[in-house]
Amino acid sequence: MNKENMTSEAEEIQKNEVPVQEENVESSGDQVALESKSEEKLLAEIQELKDKYLRLYSEFENYRRRTSKERLDLIKTASQDLMSEIIPVVDDFERAFKAIENEEDANKVREGNLLVFQKFQKILESKGLKPMEGLVGEPFDADTQEAITQIPSPSEDLKGKVIDVVEKGYTLGDKVVRYAKVVIGA
């Protein structure tokens, strides 16, 4: 091959390469434009999601504050219903104390006190408070009872069982409000 043929071939190759490079530049320009548009879409979507997140977060914070405030108000006034029902019992006790001052018959005083006590018990029972009954002779139950002492059992069948109830236990619904204080046989 001679030198002229090589140069003309090289020139021809260069001519062919130049348009190819120009096409790549044009297509990369289109690609940059497409990437720019998709990037803008993604940025807009990100901004929209951030906005939704902030709104949702704000709504949740408002809900949390509102429920917290409502809970505090409920706790403050939860016993209002019970107190309004107990006030008449307090009035009855005051009347009974006044009546006791002039009364000489102990049976009448006892009957009056018993009536007030029964009224008070009915109010507590209507609110769900129940005394634990029938514990003597039953096996000791640590879930509802508190053993304050152990004494030698009077009979063999009372070992590990409740012999005496020192203080009644109470339940409110299914929850133990006060454990029964009991004496158990050893």
C-alpha cells in the first residue's frame, strides 16, 4: 500500500467517525433532557411525599395531644359520679351523729347506723365493688389474698388453708382492689 491510499483511507475513516460522534452528542443531549425531566418528576414526587408526611405527622401530633388532654380530664373527673352518689351517705352520717347526741336507746342508734351502712354498700356494689366472701376454709390464693401470719392449724385438713380473715378483700370487676389479709394454717 502506498502512502496516498493510507491517508485517503484514514481521512475516510475520520469522516465516518465524525458523524457518528455527532449522533452520540445529539442522543446524549436527548438523554440528558430525558434524565433532567425524570429528575424533575422525582424531585416533585419527593416534595409531594414530604408534604404528605408533614401533614400526617402534624395530624398525629394533634391527635396525641388531644387524647392526652382528654385522658387527663377523664382522670380528674372519673370519680365525680361516685362522689355525687356518696354525698347523700355523708349527709345521712351527719344526721345520725346529731340524732345520737339526744338518743338514749342504743338499739335505735345501731339500726340507724346499719341503714346508712347498707345504703353505702349498695352504692359501692352498683359501681362494681364486691367484697371477697367465703374465704375461711378455702386454700390460700396468693393472687387475691395476703397472708399476714401462719398459726398451727386446729385440724389436719386446714393446713395451707385460710383459718381467719383479718381484713376483707375487694374486687372491682375482675381486678383486685384490695387483697384480703388472712391467717393461714401451718
